[in-house]
Amino acid sequence: SGQGPKDYDADMETQMRQTFDRIQEVLNEAGAGWEHVVILRSYFVHLSRDLPVYRKVRKDYLKKPYPASTAVGTPELAIPGLEIEIEAVAIL
């Protein structure tokens, strides 16, 4: 399932880092790492505002060759107040 930040009131860069950290926890529990991720799907309530920050932050977590990636703008997400959700697919 997709992951989001712990603190919805934090600035967007912090929210993104929290989201990537939560994905990392899931990967670690599965015995995987970022090198096993083959696709990222990211959903943004404010796509044009947040996409440049996302592109910067994800480079701190991912290494070449980068996984396939899709970014989608949406008017809202399932949880009230959530502005970003990231889904990662990993293959061991």
C-alpha cells in the first residue's frame, strides 16, 4: 500500500523524507532495499508545487539505475490532510 508522512503539518520536503523513510522501513522488514524497487508511483495534491522538491528528495534515497516512476496530480487523497502518497514496488 502507499505510504505518507507522519506529520501532515510539516513542510513538504520533510513530509517527503518522512514518506521515503516509512517506505524504507517496509523494505527493511521485507529484507529488501532501494536497489530492489522497480517502480515508484507518487500522488500529489499540489503536483506543480511539489514535483521539483520530490525530484530533489528522491535522489537522496535512490541510486542509478533509477526505478520507473510515475507522478500523478489528484484533487485529494483518501486521508483528510494528506498531500502526498508514494507507492513502491520492489522485487527480491
